[in-house]
Amino acid sequence: MQKKIELSDQEATLRQLLLDVSNYIGTLDGYSRPQLRFTGGWVRDKLLGVGSKDIDIGIDSMTGFKFGTLMNQYLEQPETQAKYPKSVLGKLAKIEANPEKSKHLETITTKIMGLEIDLVNLRKETYTEDSRNPQMEFGTPEDDALRRDATVNAMFYNLDSAEVEDFTGRGFKDMERGVIKTPLSPYQTFKDDPLRILRAIRFASRLGYSIDEEDEQAMSDNGIHEEFKLKITRERVGIEVTKMLQGPNPHQALHLIDRLGLYGTIFTIPDSEAGPSAETLSHWQKAYDGLRAFVNAETNVYDTGNAVPTIRSILMSNLKDVYSMWLLCAFVPWAKVSHTAQKTNARTSQPAAIAAREGIKADNNSVRLIENAAAHRSHIIAVKNEAIKEEPSTTSPLKRKYENVSRQEQGMAIRRWGPNWRCSVMYAILTETTERAAEDEQPELLRGYADWLSGLKELDLLEAYQLKPLVTGDKLAKALQAKPGPWMSKALEMVVAWQLRNPEESDPEAAISEVRERKRELGLG
């Protein structure tokens, strides 16, 4: 790992601009020359050889807003116009300080030469027992470093000396070891701001680091978990979870949540006793390990031959679905939680979806995704079992044997499951994976899904949810000499079912004849 930072041309120009502004401020009456530092994540990423367009700039003697205002003033000087055109500085966006918690600590955001810049003064933080929002005051570089969530995020790049500063004394060491570690006592750090638990997990999974053993012990503490529930809004939880699942290693994030006993703190319905049992959670690892196998095409997992790549090629044809599948994987333990005594509304009835809506404040699309996957899970398993003539396990609510399912029935099932049916099938796979106690049962399970999905592909049913009726409702009404009404939706489904049975046919009159013969089913006499 390098210990010196090489600036890009863009960054070097920004550094020179900021130093010129600092020197200019030092010439003004009533002001001392401020010392400037690039701070936090930009320094970490540059040391790791990763580019970053977001730079936080720490200022030692004034607020970010005051510095930004004086920077504007500097750029307006006639002698600087040729060197730094006014267009260099984007529109300054002032962020007001909270007067109750951080008087006079206004920060500013702006865009300079395509770089997203935050200007903020160095600060010291003091916490109270009942809030994660600290009282803030001006601080030294060491104060600012020690308040940060991890030593690898606490290093500064001094613009004057062009050197990296490690005021915690551990930043370089922990980066070399690949460890996330709090600068101060982990117990007190997480007690003051329990959100740092999720940030530690997110950075560990993003960077491929481990978490310091002492930090993990604090993160596993039940008292800290209670502080988390009291101090952290569910919106903030959702933001961190989303970043984890959209990051490079969601598997590691879920594994850490599982191993540290954090599932019930994060994926929960607040103020409710409902939730997955300890026994259910003990099998969750099978789900996230299994999904990693699909994402990474690990063909040797459970010695399944071609099952994993077959399933992957059909269900993961759209890379956008991968995040959705990781999100669903997070709620696999909720699959069999009872519906009773849940917070419900007209649009959400599945406990898994309620936990997503209330526990991580998932957006409406995500809640619908989870609602549909949970609602269709049993039906998907039944259709799959029927197609491959597998009798459902005794834990299934559907206990009869099935005959081979037809193309029509499978196509209509996919239409019922909707556009996200692939994600719903993956949810069914992952839940069944957790229910199979023995590892030697996994190959048979996955081969069954692979055979079923291959059959759907051979029958050209993968996009059945997009199939449109050959005739319109108005044309049907005219052909049947009936007034338009509620019967039309059922009649159009009859047309689609006919099309699924007769994939080679394209004559609308044949479809109309099908509906005409079944008029009585439509209540048309």
C-alpha cells in the first residue's frame, strides 16, 4: 500500500486554487491564513489507488460557508480572472448548521472542475445519552480525526505539505492489515452513535476488510443494540442497508449482520414482537451463501453439475435484478412468519414486506417486490413441483401429488407472478434452500429448479407475462354482440390462455370462437 498520494491534474489544480484562496484570506484584515486538508474517504481511496470525485475539505479556523464566500470574493479579483475564470466555481449550496447542536458550524457544498466539494471546519464532538446527534464545536486536526468512525477514514492530506497525516496513529497500520477499527473505544463509539455499526459493516464489505475483534464484541452487545433501536431512525437504517446491498460484496455484509446477531435489530418491524425464530435464523446463511453461488457462477457449490449456471442464465439475465435478489435474500427469514398481529394496510400483507416497509423504510417498488415474492412463494414451489412431478415436502401447505402441468397453466402462472417473476423464483429457491436441513438434499433441489426453468425456456414462456391478447375487448364485445362490461377482463384472459395452448396460431377469429363457446362462463348466456 502506498503512503504518498499522487494528485491527478484536476486535483492538483484544485489544490493550487485552494492554497491561493487560503493565501488571499491571510492578507485580509481580521483573518488569519486557514490551513486546509483533504479529509476522510478521499484520502483512503487515493491510498488504495481508487479514484474519487467527492472531496471533503477540512478548514482549521473558519466555517465552510465563510471560506466559500471568501473564495468567491477571491475569484472576483481582477488579477485572478485570467488564472481562474468565474466558471471554475459552481453554485455554492449553503447547508445551515443546526443552531441547537452546532452553532456557527455552517458547511457548504459546491462543484469545482467536475469535483463534488464539501467545505467544512475541523470539529470536535460531544455526545449526550439520548441522541446520536452530537454537540459540535471547532476542533483540532486530532479532534477531527478521533471523532471519525474508522481509523482508515480518519487520515488527512495536508495541502501545504502535500503529505498524508495519520493523527490516530493507526490509519496506515489498519489499512495494511485490512481492518476496520474505531479510533476511540469501540463500545463508547457505538453507544454514542450506533449507526456506526452499520457503517463499519458497509466499509468492511466495500473494502473487503475484516472488523477488529474488540469492535465486533461491542457491535454484538445487546445494550448497544438497544441504543441502536432508541437512537437510529429507520430511514437511516435503510440508507445504509441499500448501500451495502448495492456495494461490491453484499454477501459479506449479510454474513456480518448474521454473525454479529444484528438481524433482529435491522430487519425488524418496530414495536412488534413478530419476527423470525432463532432456529430460522440459524439457517439463513444457506440463503446468502447460495445467492453468492448464483451471482458468481460457482458451479462446484453442492456439486450440482450444471444446475447453478442454468438457473443463473435464466433468472439473472438482467444484471439489475441482482440487487433486487440480494434485497429479497435479506428477508428470506421472514418467509414463514405468521400473518397474525401484523401492521397491515390494503397494499401490504406479507410480514416480509411489512418488515421492509417499517424496518428499513424501503421504497414502494422494493416493498411491492418483496410482497409479491412472499405472496407467490408457495405457488411457485407448487408449480415447479408439479412440472417436475416432485411431491411437496410435509411442511408445504399443498400436500397433494401433481400431474404434469401444461404450457397454458405455466404461462398463466408466470403472468400471475408478473414482470419480476424471476426475482420471485429466486426468493422461492433461497427459502427452500434454508428449509433443506441436509446439504445432500441441495443438489436435488437445485437440479429440480434447473430442469423446470429449462423447460420454461424450451416452451418459450420466459416472457409470458408480456403476452398480449390477439383481440381487443371492443372487438370481442362486437363479435359476441354484448355490451362492454366486467366480463371483458375474464374473456381476454381466455384469449391469452388459448394463445398459450396454441402458440403457433395467430388467427384472431379462432380465439374469438374459443370465447364464444364459453359465453356462459362469462355470464353472457
